[in-house]
Amino acid sequence: MINRKGFFNQTITYFWIVTNFLFLFLNREGVFDNAGIDGTVVMVGNFILFLVSLFALIITKRSFNSENPQAFVRAVYSGFILKFFVVAIAAFVYIMVAKKTVNKPALMICAGLYVIYTVMETGKLIKMLRVKRNA
């Protein structure tokens, strides 16, 4: 498992904390309501994306210690498939529950967050690979 010091030293964790405060502030001030965005969908989507991205990062980070060169590739693909299916299932459940009241702007914000989390995760992995090579 990941230790606390390593957990709070992750760029993804900082991004999640900042976006949650921002989303809570915007939701409390009524900015989301004025724009027709469901703040709850954005907050839950952000939380799901954070957990899945962090879990995929941990899976891939563990593969660095393997002697098998294919372990890294399997870990990256596993992380991608895990994120894809969790996000697809969460979106499907939301769409089935909300039916005609699906909030498309909130889903688009979550899609943007998915891209941001993926870029941050990839950047963190590249940085860890560079450090490992130079060690």
C-alpha cells in the first residue's frame, strides 16, 4: 500500500484537493446553478476519477520493481482498462438514474477532468521513470 507521506506528495492529490475546494466554492456561490451545471455530479465525478487515477498510478508504480519488462506494459493497459470501465459504468449508472434530467455540462466537465487526470498520471509516471533510470 502507499504510505501517507507518498500519498500527500502526489500531484494528483494536490489537484484533487484544489479542485474540490474550487468546486465547493463555485457550488456554494451558485455559479454552477447559474450556468445550469449540477455541482453534485461534478463533485462525485471528480472523486471517482481521483480514486481510479490514483489506483492506476499505484498499479503502474508497483510494476517498476518487476524484472519482467512486460509487467510495465500490462500495468499501463490494466490501468487504462480499469479507468475506462469504471468511468463508463459510473456514466451509465448516472444516465440510467437521471433519465431525461441528465446534466450534459456536468458530464463534459467530468470528461475534461478525465483528460487532466490522465495527463497528470502520465506525467508523474514519466518523471518516476526518469528518476529510476538515473539511480
